[in-house]
Amino acid sequence: MDTAASGVIGVTPSISTTIGTRPTFRHPARLFVLFIKRIEILTLALLLLSPGALASRKTDIINMYNGDRITGEIVTLYGGILKVKTDAMGTLNIEWPEVASLTSEYHYELRLSNGERLYGSFDESARPGQIDLVTLFGKQDIEWLEVVEIRAIEDDFLERLDLYLSTTFSYTRASNIGQVSLNTDISYENEDSRNRLTGRTDIVDSNEERSQSTRFDVSRATWRGDRADAFRALFANYEDNDELGLNRRIGVGAGIGRYFVDTHRSRLNGVAGLQLISERFAGEEDNQDVELILTTSFATWKFTTPELDIDLSFSLYPSLTDSGRVRSDGNLRIRWELVSDLYWDITAWVTTDNQAENDNTVDYAITTGVGWTY
């Protein structure tokens, strides 16, 4: 997902189901260690770019409709949940409709349901269910449910970083088949851009054969002013797939996108653009191709217990230089809370190429397991 939860790690030991794909590796434990090292290096690099953490400030006041009064630090509003750090009770997740008013001496960035972004401080005279935002140009009255997101301007890099990591591992002694599946999703969003890295590796190892499927995608979306307007997109990807006879494929491209739905409950966007790919199939020479890329992505979530997070994306790649060739790939992730901080995780993907170098033009997989957050 665009993931909506911050700091999420899911691990799915020994519970997995794979359909239609035979990703594999002779030493899955070594591959797992290599994958984790890559994630650690990337995370360290991101941390080195961040400014120093600011001193804790827990002087904001949150008044509830039931009369409760909470003093702490407003961290963020996202997905209909207001996160507040307190000294005595840790981090609280408060349903946004239950909040009557906010008081803070600090400045915030607000994103409204129409994509507009505003910057200012909260005026104490606002009536319940309304924010009086004091900006450089005066005071602006904003209805509660128009607000999709709130971020403290003083927030550092880590407050804007979302991390998701899941893994499944299984081994069947009777058939001597081992399977490892790894998935990661790291995103960072600030006032004018959203940056995202997604990756997956599926491996199966048996006495008879080995195969593997890997894909990594890096994207950056930038916009001017309101996010409701069209945004510019840059992207790059890497892929290999033994089932399709693909040794490697590297693609880079750019396009224009737009958010069609962007609320505190769901998000729908689309991107259209061009990309250049360089690929090599088994037994073939390198091939270059120019493709049209059409991508749509939908995410919806519910942060109240039980939490639910659904992220679906689909991309179509009609070739402009190889007549009649069309590729596609789709991804689905569902994460459902079983008990507090314990989740059932389902991840599925499918990739097609109507001119693959062997008889297999479709490859897909489904992995399931449990995960937890911290």
C-alpha cells in the first residue's frame, strides 16, 4: 500500500501456500540473510539522510466528546486514527470522530479530502468538530471530517517512514521441498513527494529442480501544491523469473499520474507513461524494448480493531517496438488483525508475457501466514 501503518514488520514462519509458481534456491537460508542485509543497508542509508531527532514535546491537549482530556504529543492523523504520544500511557490511537478539539502551540500540515494542503497552528476558539487553522493569510475554518491527514511540521524523517516486511518459510521432508517467500514495502512521503520501494522474492528448492522469481520496484511521485492535481512519476524496476525463462529485466521510465480518490479510508490513483526495458531470456541475446505503461493502484484500510489493510495494483505494458507483445503484472496484499498486534497476511502476484521465450506465458503465486507489528 501504499501502506497506511507505520513501522510494520510481518514474519510468517512455516505457514505458507504457493500456487502455480516454483520459485527456488539451493540455499534459502543464505538468500534470506542476503535479502535482510540489503534491507538493512537501504534503511541505514535512509537514516543517514534524516535530520536529528527533535526533543520530545508532550504539551498538546486533546479534548474528547466523552469529556476525557489527554495531554501529549500529536504525532499524526492518518486513516481516521489520531496518534498521540504520552508519558504515562505510551502511544495512543484515537478514532478521529471521537475528538472534540485540539490545542497545540506548534505548526502542522493538514491535507484535506480534496487534496489541498494547508499549514498553520490550531486556534483555541474553534467549536467542537471544527479546526480554526491560523495561517500566514489569516484564520480558516475547517470541518473535522474534511481533514484526511495531519502531520507536525517538526516531524523528523522517521516519523514519515513506513516499513512493511514479511517472510514465509516451509519445508516438507517427504518431498524434500523447501520454500522461502520474502516481501518488503518501504515508503516515505513529505509535502510534495511520495517515494516507495517494493520487493518480493519467491524461492522453491527440491531434488529435481530449482527456480526463482524476484521483482523490485522503485517509484517517486512529485506534485505542485495540491496532490489532487496531476503528479509526475519516475520509476525503475528489476525482475527475473525462471518460469518465464527470464534471466533479467531492467526498466526505467516516467509518466503522469493522478489521484482519483484520496480520503482517510481509501486511495485510488493511476499513472500513464513510457519505459525503456533491457532484458535477457535464457539462451538469447540482450533485447531492448520501449513500452507504454498503464498502472492503477487501489488501497483501503481500517485502523480500528480488528485492523484491515488491502492493497491492490495492476500494470499493463503494451510494446511500442515489438508488435503484438503485451506484458502485465498484478499484486494483492491483505492484512487482517486476528488479535492485538497479530495478523493474518495474504500476498498474491501474477505476471504475464504473451511472447515469453518458453511455453509458460503466465506465472503466479499466493503466500499466506501470520505476522505482527511493533
